[in-house]
Amino acid sequence: MKFNKKLENINTYEAGKPIELVVRNFGISPKDIVKLASNENPYGCSPKVQNAVAKMVPNMALYPDDSMLKLKNALIKKYAIGDENLIIGSGSDQVIEFIIHAKADETSKILMNSVTFAMYEIYARHVGAEIIRTASQEHNLDEFYELYKKENPDIIFLCTPNNPTGDAIDVREMTAFLEKIDDDTLVVIDCAYMEYGAYKDARKKVVPGELLKKFENVVYLGTFSKAYGLGGMRVGYGISRQNIIEELYKLRPPFNITTLSLEAASVALEDEEFVNNCIALNFEEMKRYEEFANEKKIVIINSYTNFVTLCLNSTQKSTELSDALLRKGMIVRDLSGYGMNAIRVTVGTKEQNSRFFELASVLL
Ligand SMILES: *Cc1c(COP(=O)(O)O)cnc(C)c1O
């Protein structure tokens, strides 16, 4: 059977391995498995969210509120933006899909960092767009600008803080960069980890309302999957000018967010204290990873997120290390697929991190 030619060379997205798979493959009991592979909030979500969602369970027979009024109002208030500036997706992943499908086709070019979130490339391939990458591992905006001038891309992706390296762009530098970009080029600023980045360093804090005022070609992306602890609920959003949001809406399937997810995300925004406590704990625990890396003489990238990237010495192979950890029930992310001899480890709870140090100590 013939299929869409554009799909021929797409490698499917490799998600962090689920706990169930490790149970099945290695016969390890679920209670002995620690998953530090997908940058979920190890403390979960606010208890208020759990209560609110439980109350919505009897409503499951009905379709969700497709206007998403409650969640939209909460986000509009949080960011001081208008209703016409917002679109909600089933994860910010879905908004990335809308953006690429709305703006690009097989004649388009999409510029992104050498090492960055894998889904940009996968969606770019859906439409047959050409992918252009910088050479630097961390976002180097001079290099982005050089490539912008040379290639004239239709879309530029900036991911700050970046996944899977954890580095973040200085907002003043980013603003200066955006000022030099033509309005016909759409710039997507993926801020999946912005809650962490903004907490660590105010100079990294991207404010979507300010971008909106200044620039007519920028989309800000946020998600509830990371700091808000709602990865299982699949809610993300895009913020941009009205004409861009209207284009994205043309691609949105009806009822793309479930009733329970809408409720969870709305209530999560009412308990910022919970999220802030989690973020504070994250950076406390991250210090232990920095000490560990120092002790083991391996490079750790300065992280503005809830994960750390450990760059191994040439004598060690990240694939072997992550496999050895997996056999012990410790799930981390091997970054060899990104061309790095490194592993990415989500900063977990105190106990989870201690377990990582215990297992990794023997192997490193
Ligand atoms: C996790 C992540 C997302 C998307 O998460 P969703 O669960 O789809 O909202 C987007 N960008 C980056 C960089 C991420 O790490």
C-alpha cells in the first residue's frame, strides 16, 4: 500500500520509556522503578486539582465546553492578554503542529537549534519543509541571525529554556534578535520550562504580553505538563496576535481538550503556591546533581529547567550507561540520538535522586 511520501523518512518520536515497559522487560516491581526521563513534576499536581477533577468525573458523558471559557479566562488573567490572543492545544505539542501546518509547506524552510525539542523536526517533515539547524549546541542568536539572512526561513524555533540541554536565552538578547527579523517570518518561542527559568534568573523571563505588544510575528508556547504537574492531562497553549491565532484555529479539531483536562488546568492556575514550592525544591535538589557531577568530573550544563544534562567523558558511552541504569529500574534519557554523549535526568524527589546517585556512582 502506498502512503504519503512525506512520511517516509520520519522516525517516530521516542517518548521517555514508561514504567510498564520496564516492569515487563526486566521483571522489576513497579515500586522499585524510578522514572526520571520525561521532565514531569515529581511532586505531581496540586491536591486542589485532584479534588476538582474528581468532582467532574460524573460529567464525562457530555462533550467538553469547546469554548474553554474557564481555562481561557484564567490564562487571560494570568498573562493580561485578550481572548483573541490565545489558543489551547492538547499539549503545546498540538499547538506546534498547528503552527507548522498553518505556515509551512514543501517550499518552506524552518530554522532551529542544533539540539532541541524533537517534535519541531517531526512536524516539519509532515509538510515536507526543509530543516535548517545551527551548529552550536546552545542557542547562539548571532548564528541564528546569520542563517536567517542566508536562508530566509519561514519559521524560526527558539526553545528557552531549551530541551534537552537546559540552557536559556537572555531576554534582552532575544528582543534585540526579534527586532531584526522580518514580519513574514514566524518566530516560535517555546517556553515549556519558563516557570523554572524565570524563577532561577529574572533575565531569562519571557513575558508573552510584552512580546505580543512589540512583535506581530511571534508565538509564545506554554504548557501544563512540566511545572504544573499535569503531563497526563495534555494541556498547552499558544499566545500570539489575533490574525495568527485565527489561522491556527482553522486546524483545531473540535473538543481537543477533555472536560477533566480543562478543569485540571484551570484549577492548577489557582494554586501557584504549590507550583512555586515545587520549583524551589527542584533547584534545591539540583545542587546535589551539580555536586555529583563535580565529584565524578563530568560536565553538567547549567540548567534553567527541572532536568540536568550530564555530558560524559569519551571513555563512557551514554547508551551503555542509560541501559545499565534501566536494568536497575532507573529510567533516564539517553541523548545519543541528539548527537550528544550525554544523559538527561529529570530532577526528582529527594529519594528518587538519592537512588540515582547510588546507582550511577557504581557505573560512573
Ligand atoms: C514537554 C515539552 C513540550 C510539550 O509538552 P506538552 O506536554 O505537549 O505540552 C514542548 N516543548 C518542549 C521543549 C518540551 O520539553
